[in-house]
Amino acid sequence: MFITDIKRVIDQVSREKGIDSEILINTLKEAIVSAARKKIGPRADIEVHYDGKSGDVEVFHFKEVVAEVEFPDSELTLEQGYEYDPECEIGDSLGIRIDTEEFGRIAAQSAKQVIIQKMREAERNAVYENFIHKKGKIINGIVQRFDRGSIIVNLGQAEAVLRPREQMPKENYKRGDRIRAYVLDVLEESKGAQIILSRTHPEFLMELFKTEVPEVAEGIVILQGAARVPGLRAKIAVSSTDSDVDPVGACVGMKGNRVQNIVQELRGEKIDIVQWSPDVARFVCNALSPAEISRVIIDEDNQSMEVIVNDEYLSIAIGKGGQNVSLACEITGWHLEVTSEEDYSREVKQGYDSLMRLDNVGLPMAEILFKAGYASLLDISETSAEELASVMGISEEAAQGTIAQAGQRLMEEEEEAASGAASEQEALARNEAAAQEALQEEAAPEEVLPEAPVQEAEKHESGDGLPEQDDADVMDDEDATS
């Protein structure tokens, strides 16, 4: 045989690569058939028999006995048939055993290439079959290398990739580190199975709880859903099939040890464990904890809720960067609008005032309309006369008139708002112009006046400009007078 000790090779490859030995045996047979046809001819009918106990391989070339040979690679004459079977007749098919050494070096090399190719295909298929069942599970691996921000993880039989968007923020790994991740997907590609990992997926959080909380694995505690802002905050909804088991307490564990193990795995990500409830309003209130909810207004048609909280709990309900309300929306599946009691009271007052602008609506009727879901003139203008007549207890004609009046009042409010906005814009423009003018005046250089010429001081106050006389001259004048 051109492959020595074939049984040992098949057993070793099957053990090391995790490939079924039957797949390797069939691959071997296909390779021998291919090599034999290259040596004998493409029409040759070749059969290969493999003995699984001894590892012996037998190759048979079947030819049909004919009166006149047209295709030598698949036919032989009766005289030639007598050499193999003296009792043969025309039309019989004779299996002629051939020695694989006759294939030659080229045929053997071709067979070897086919075997290698088939083994690689079988190995890729085996990897896919082994890991497709692990999709949606947690798997452990070792960081092998880094490729353009992605982490290549060695899983033993295969490699997996942890892409940048599936990595936790501020997480740093080095080669050789152990890593735990969620098998997000297993793709079957031409180059082999591609295993995609994730550490940011909400299911990763749920799988961690399954491993840390025995009651979850036993089916006593049910994980209803999870939502995450990876590395910062997460919420997970739990319920119990046993009334004696507190699902939140079971997930927290004694002194919080169970949830702390998960927090450490997620690098300090804060986890809120929420009590699930079939009552949607109660579930939403639990999801927004630790904020205390005053009331909830449900809009089932749009699957949204308006949640009113006390003023001091508004920032807690919304959370840092809106994380708390965003995670609550995701985990409940409802659109939530959180508002304070003060803002809600203001909106209610504005709604009552707008409704009471209608001629046939007073305070009692405004309360009836508000409870029926008509909180503004816009709601009245968009409803039908039949529905409004049923709520207000009036005729459809009167309801139609009310709808028309609501539309008219709405247009008046819009005009007033537009006029007010225009006035504000004008006032703003005037203020800006005045401020600009003031800046220009401050920036203008001051005017410098020319200095007045310095006049020569009068030498004598009463001399009208006459030159001052010396004392001696004065004395002479006095003597002359006397």
C-alpha cells in the first residue's frame, strides 16, 4: 500500500482532530478511486474495500465481458475473462484485484493530496459541528493574539474572534490571559467555521447567572430578560415558580456573594436585579427602582407609559446619562416618559385650561374628558364626532361643532404663540443691536484736543503791557516832581 500503516494514521487523526473515523475511511476510498482512474482511465469502475481490524486495503477493477471491446478501461473479451474466471460468460462483470503499487508515484501523490484536502474539509466540518451546539453558551479560552483591535482566542480545537464592539470598555488583555465569553454565533465559511464571541451581549449576563445561581439551573428561578450598558450598568428581571423562593434574594446570595462574583467578572458593572411581574405597571415600577413612583398612565395602543415621580426622585428615576430609564425601557419593552409631580400638575392645569376654552366645557366636563384621554384641544380636534358624543353625552351634531370649535381655538393659540415668538425675536434683535452699538462705542478711540498756547505772563499788572521800571528810575521821578 502506498500509505503505510494506514490504520494507525486514521486512528491518530481521528483522535487528535476529533474527526469520525468513518469519514476518514471514506476519504481514503475516494482518494484511491481517483488515483486508480488517473492510472487506468476515467471510465474505470473501481471499488475499494477497507478492513477496519487489520487496516488492509483491497482495490478491485470491474470490467464487463463483451464479444468486442470498445472501451478497454471498462470492458474485456471472453478470452481475457477466462484468465480470471474460467466459467465467465459474455455480460458478466469481473472484479480484477489490482496492486496499488501500480498506480505509480504521480498517482500516489494525487491520492495523498485528495486525502489531505478531504481531511481538512472533514476537520472544518467537525469544528462546526462541535461548536454549533455551544452557540448561546459561555466558553473559556486563552488569548492567543491580536488582530486590528480584535482578540483571537484559542479554544483548543479551534480559534474564535472577539471583535472590538463585543469587548467590554476599558478591558485590557495580554497574550496568554484566560478569557470567558459568550458564543454569539458560529458561521460556516469556506475557510472553516468562524466562532464569534461577545462579552457585551445581555445573554452573557443571563448565562453568568445560570452558572452562579443553582436555583436558575434547576428551573426554580426564571430569568425573564436582561438589558445592559456594558461596563456601567445592567438590569435583569427574575421570577420564581415557587412561592417560597424569593428570586431576587436567590440571585443576590448570602451576603451578596453570588451577584458579586458576576460583578467581578464584568469588571464592576452595577447590576439591578428586578422582580418581574405579569402586571406591566408594577413591573415598570420595579424596573425604575430605587425611584419611588407616584402614578403611571398607560397608553396600550402605543405601548407607552407616562411615569410620574416625586420631584426628589426625578434624577434617580432617569439615572446618570438616562441609563436607568433607558434600561427600564429595554427590559420591559415599553416606551417610558418620566416626569415630576410639579411638571405633571402644570401640564394637567394647562390641559384643563385649554379644554375649558370650549363653550360647552366646564370644570366637571373637563374632568370627564381628561379621564377619557382627551388632555388638550388637539386631542378633541383629532377625534371623531361619534366618540366625542359618547363621552360628553351630547348629540353627534353638537360634538361636531365642539370639534370644529376646538380646531378654531387651536389655530388661535398657534397664532398667539407665533405672534409672541415674533415679538420675542424683535426684542432680542433690538437688544442685540443695542449691545453691539455699545461695544462699538467702547471700542472707538477718544478725541484728543489740541493744547492751547502758553501766553507770556504780564510783567506788570497795571502797566497795560508797559515795561517794568527799575526802583532807581522811580526814585528819580519822585525827586524831579518835588
